[in-house]
Amino acid sequence: MNEIFTKLQNGSDIRGVATDGVENEPITLTADIAFKIGSAFALWLSQKTKKNCSELKVGIGRDSRISGPVLAESVAKGLLSKGVNVVFCGMATTPSLFMSIVFEKTQFDGSAMITASHLPFNKNGIKFFDSDGGLEHDDISWILNCAACENSLDTFNKDISSCPTFDLISEYSLYLRNVVCSALHSSEEEKPLSGLKIIVDAGNGAAGFFVEKILTPLGANTSGSQFLTPDGMFPNHIPNPENKEAMNALKTASIKSDADLGLIFDTDVDRMSAVLPGGKEVNRDAIIALTAAILEPEYPRSTIVTDSVTSDRLTYFLEEVLHLKHLRYMRGYKNVINKQKELNASGEVCPLAMETSGHGALKENYYLDDGAYLAVKMIIALANAKKQGKTLDCLIEALPPLVEEGEYRFKITENNFAEYGKGVLEEFASRAKSKGYVLAQSYEGVRLSFTDEKVKGWILLRMSLHDPVMPMNIEGARKGDLQKLVKIASDLMSGFPHLDISCLNV
């Protein structure tokens, strides 16, 4: 029984298959499993807060997935079975569920968001929050182990009709509108975004509210926005800012609409990317650079934490152009956020922790990875730039362009893949050192830096966070450098019998 539950853990999230429709993907996250997880969260939260379950109030929201309503009800019944007071928040976003703990009108003790982020329609999951933010890996392990020991489903059919509801997304939108108005020294009635053309691609996830409840009330022209209606089958494209098809859809719509700014969000709106006039994509390194440039005047010479796959181009921009410090840390949005918290607690100012995936947490916003808040910061910068006759692009014009890059994923065929991968990394570093290559500082995997005239760029080899795979990221600084670096990587990676490097194609 334990294995059924522990397989649902994905870092600090819970994820599984929640509905039929994909061959060879049986359902793993059922209604009764969700009930037991809700029951276990009640016990965890009671221990954490030192309150009786009957004193606790927990909010539940969901994104547009078709399995969302059933799972939300099941988690609610699990909470109710322990005596917890439940409030249904309807269609919401992951960041808004954390803010439900902060908002004066709600002040929940904890919250649960039913979402699987950008994953396909048949998947779903649960993200839990308390006053300290999203739960950690060990917290989720405890909850799942506790759920596996939950035997009673006696109250599974408990009536939920008496549970109150709260329009959380409206309260959250009010909060974001106030952020815009305060920064622009304006009021809603003055329509501070009047004259700006801003479009949104919500990918049929939960982000449609951003047009209706934020941009339009503040006066922006949003014609050309698309896929705003929630549809858990995601009929147009995957709601994922990292997806090329999704970014191309936004790019096409932005150019067609002659927009000042195009915004795209993932399903539960904790990530975003953008498109500037002319179709310039702002994602991965570029979105970190732009966000840092927006924050720099308020946080001069501060530290920006990113994940391990950010480029040397970004380091140059952050350190040489903005005069900030770049700390390239580990993959995983919880890892970069926790590092950010650690630095600030030690007295080192760190306003931003951001992954290339679009997860970005601001110190000023409760260390919350919030795509909508990031979008608001971008919109404020756009409005200020417009007043000066400038565009957002001027903030990152000194960021060197991406020339050539590649990602290669090597499958490990050894059962004990974590130990095998560790050995590969050690040997890879040893081989690189023996050839005189520069080993750059890296908190994750092995990073090689090449700066001479023969070849310029970098190589990063690391372990996947969860899978028997070793990803390798390579970036060449000039035309032709990628091919040279791939050849170097191929030579360094040869001779590992349980590692498939055929994708290098050398």
C-alpha cells in the first residue's frame, strides 16, 4: 500500500494519473486516495500549528483540469473527516492559494491547490501550503506515508454542501491591481494602463482572469488575447511557457495584434514568459535578465539566484551590466527559493530566485513563485518605459544573444541509477581536468567553461532530479562552437557501459 502513495511524490508536489484517456497510463490518483491524502494533511497541519483539527480552516482551489472538481471534493472530505473547516475557492491559481493564508478576509491555516501544472490533461496533483509557503519534500513524504496508513473511509460520503465558498481569484486580482496602481501612483478609476496593448495566452488554463480582472479594469487594450476560457482538455496547446508550440502561438498573436507585451502562463499560473514587440521571446535566460533589470534600481548590487542551466551570457549581463551578483544554484524551484531565503536570512540581499522554467520568486512577495505577480512587475516597467518613450527591450539590449545550444538526455540503464550517475560525474570531471579544461563552480553536476579562441561556450552534465537520466546542456558562443563542444562532450562521455549517449550523434 505504501508504494501506491509514495510513487505519487514528485519533489515537493503530489502528482499522478487522475483520469483515463492515455494508453498504458492507468489511474494512480483516485478519489479515495485523495480523500486519505486530505485526511493526512489535516493531521500534519494540526501538528505544525499546534491546533486541534476543529480549529483549522483550509482553503481548496483547482485549475481547469477535468479531474479537478472530483479531487477537490475528495480532499475536502478527507479534511472534514478530521473535523477541519473547509472553504471552497473554486477556479484559482497556485499563488492565490498561498495568498489565501495571507489575505485578511481569509487567513486560512493552510490551503490545497489541485493542479499538475503543465502536464497533460490526464494528470493531476495537489500542492499544499501553510504560513511558511509551499510544503517541503519531507513534509509531503510524511503526508503520503500517513495517508497510506489511513484505513477508514467511513466519512467519504460526508456532505460537503454546507462548506462555505469564497471568490478567491477576485480577492487576489484586487491585490494585484493595487500593486499596479500603487507603483504607478494612480487609482483604478484613472485607468493607469490606458494606451497599452497587452495580450494574454492562457492556454485554456486558469489564467484567463488576468485579462478580465486585472488588465481590462486598469484600462489596457487586450484585443488579440486567446484561449482564455478554461478547458481541461487543453485543445489549443499545452499551457507551458517552455513549450515551443505555446510560445509560437503567443508570438504569432502578439505580432498580429501589434502588442506592446504578450504574456503566457502555465496552467496554474505560477510560471510565465513574455513576447516583446517584433516577436522577441522573453523566456529562459532572457526573462531572468529582464526581471533582474526591473528590480536592480531598488536592489543595487544584490544577489540573483538561478538554477544550474543558466548561461554564461546571463552571468555577464547580471554582473558586468547590472553590477549584481549571480549565484547559479541547483535545479528545482524549491531549491532556488530556499537558497534565496537562506541568503536573505544571513543578511545578503537577494530579491529574486528564478529558474529558466519561469518559476520566479520575489522577496517582496512572500518568496512566492507567482507568474501573475511577475507579469504585474513587467507591466509596471512597461508603463514607466512608455512614459519615457522607451520599450521594455531597452532593459535587456545588452544581454548577448543566444547563438547555438543543445540539450542531450542520456538514459542510465543501471538499476541503481543514482549511484551510477554519481560515478559518471566523478569520472567526467576527472577526464575533463586531465585534458586541461576549466571546471567552473557548480552546485549541481559538472560544468565546463571554454573561453579561448578555439572554442567558446560551456557544458553542464548533471543528474535528473527524479529520473534515471543524465541531462547535458551545451551552449556555443559563436557559430560552429556547438559542434565543437559536442565533439568534446562525446570524447569525455565515451566508455560508460550503462549510459546511452547515442543522442550526441557524433
